[in-house]
Amino acid sequence: MTYTQYLEKVQEDVLEGIKENQDATLKSIESFRELAAAYPTTVPAFPKLEGYPSATELIEKSFEFTHKLLDLRKDYAIKFAEIVETAQKQVLDATVRQPKSHKHN
């Protein structure tokens, strides 16, 4: 297994574990909601605030921003890595072109 394959496997396992935990949490919350709905309540419903986004809309907008931010950071990191790789290649090329002197002092 190559290093890249190992990293991909670890990442897949981590994401799968997170998804399984999220699914279990959502299932528990849904069960609680169903149980609570079966009992009458005298607590008034939380009013929708006019002019404010719903929780779902707020989450969607937050993730849109996060995706844009991650894309921006990714582009920066790739360009930075390309500059470093070019510099490394230039140093190696310069070293190959100028053989070391075999003079001894």
C-alpha cells in the first residue's frame, strides 16, 4: 500500500465513522421529537422572526461561505506548493550543472 493509498483509506474511515455517528444522533433526535409530539403541551411554539433566515437557510449560507473559503485556501496552498516545487527543481538543476570541485585545501 502506498502512502497516498494509506492516507485515502484513513480519510475514508474517518468520514465513514463521522457519518455513522451523525446518523445515530439524528435517529435519536427524531425519536425524541416523535415521542415529544405524542404528548400535548401548553408551551407556545417558537415564533418565526420576520426578516431573519430560518435555521436551514442560515446553515446553507454558512456552508456556501465555508466552501468558498476552502476553495480559496486550496488554491493558495496549491500555488504555494508549486512555487516551492519550482524552487526545489531550480536548486537541483543548479547543483547538477555545477559539479563540486575536488580540490582539497
